[in-house]
Amino acid sequence: MKLVTVHLNTVIPEDYHGKRLDQTLAELFPDYSRERIKTWILAGNCLVDGQSKRPRDLVIGGEVVVVNAEVAEHTAWQAEDLAAFLEIVYEDADIIVINKPMNCVVHPGSGNATGTLVNALLQHAPELKNIPRAGIVHRLDKDTTGLMVVARSLPAHTSLVEQLQQRQVQRGYEAIVNGLMISGGKVDEPIGRSANNRVKMAVVHSGGKPAVTHYRVLNKFRMHTHIAVQLETGRTHQIRVHMEHIRHSIVGDKVYGRLRLAKGVSHELNEAIRTFPRQALHAKKLGLIHPVSGEEMLWEVPLPADMRALLKLLHADVKAVK
């Protein structure tokens, strides 16, 4: 088994004051389990302001954390020729930016050992086997399309994880939601595992992680709204959960959605909404600081064909009643 050295560093945010060190680092370094981080702390691989600490020690906020540890490379993840999953928008020696299609699982897992984005990436860039989680620093759901960045080197991985933690990465989405929104706004509600359904996430005020979503109206239709969404945080299913929480679930969302069909609209539009095959959510913009050059970079990709087709029908419906 080949070992790969991992270098991580961060500054503990002030809002972690009073939390255990192992719990704090598990949240700040989500690519690694709490047990693995605890092992690193006990082995002296994790220094806080240059000193070794115990997993149960409480943090204050503002401490500088440096981790130097070894992990096994992901030899179990196999490279596969899945060119359809790799629409590369940009790449260099340190990062790869892709436009992820729908029906594409990011990581291999239970029931998805092959045929994932990671399998495709390992075929394109074999060196990713030496990077934690094959360079994936943030994920999109299986049926959410759009932009993702992949770290191609260990320094890039460390930098991108830190930028995400410090909320420096710009992530702009577009969605088509149920119901008529009057104006834009912000959802600032913590998210955690649902107590009623462990497969789902939910707004959880006791024990949930902070989550902030900004949205603004792009187009209003009779019973639906086209919105732009900006993330401050990146919790699992965040946009889908927050939109459902404010009673504007995303069209096509089979987990969090509520089907709404307008009276008097064309059969074609009603069928398009009823049978939309996925959540109508697209990661359209991605901005970050290049982890090596320090250059500010921004990418934008157009909406996929299925969302464009639905918007065309919605616009035609509005014109038909004028």
C-alpha cells in the first residue's frame, strides 16, 4: 500500500470557540473522518500554534493549524474511459475545471463503484490518485449540472479547501423553482441530517451547521420563478433544502420537491413540468483564486438544454395569456 503525504493548514474561525479540537478539525477538513483526525492529533501530526494538543482540548478561535500526515492513496478507485463526463472548461498543472453533466455521481461508493466522475478523472489525470479524494474539494449532486473545480496537486488541494472554508470561492447557480417569488432574499438557516428521514437533509436548529443562501429573481412566470442563487456555505443539498424551507422547492426535485401545475396552461408545459427528470439546478458560475499563481479566475457556462427548453415553454405560456 502506497502512502501519500498530506499537507493541510487553516485558521480556526472565531465561531468555533469552545468546541473540541477533533470536532473542529473534522468540520474544517471534511475530506477526512473525525477518527482519522483524532489519530493525527494523537500522533503529533497536527500542530496548533506550533504545539501538540489533545483531541479533547477546546479551541478559542484564531489558532493556526498545520497538519502533516500520511494517507493511503486511492488504489481501489479505478480509471475508466468516460469521456462524456469530462467537459473540461479549463485545466493546467494544478487545477481542472469541468462542466458536470446530469446523471453523474461524483465519488465511487455503495452501489456506484464505477461509472463516476472520479473514475473518469483518474483516466484523464492519473496523478489524481495521489491527491485526497482524487482532488475533489466540493461536490455537486448526481443530477445537478455545472461547474466544479478539481485539485491536481497537493498545494492546490490545500489552497482550495482553505478558500472554501474561508468562503472565498464564488459559486453561482440558476434554478427554476415552484411558486411565484415576489423578490429576492437570503436564507440563513442551519442544515443537518433530518430526524425523520436519515437519507434527507433538513433545516435543523439544534446541531445543524451554519448555512447561508442568497437568491434573486431573474424571471417570473404564472406558477414558477427562474432565480439566481449564490452560496456562502456549501452544505449537502443546501440550495434544495433552503428552497424547500421557504416553500419554493426546485422543479423536478423528487426528494425535496412539491409538484405544482398551473391551471389553464398548455398540456405541453404541464407535461414538461410533471416529467422533468431532475432538479432544475445548474452551477453556472465559479470564481476562485488560482492556488499557485494567485490570479483571480472566473468561469461561466450556459444553462443545459433541458432547463433552456423548460424556460422557453414558461416564457411562451406567459405570452399566451397576455
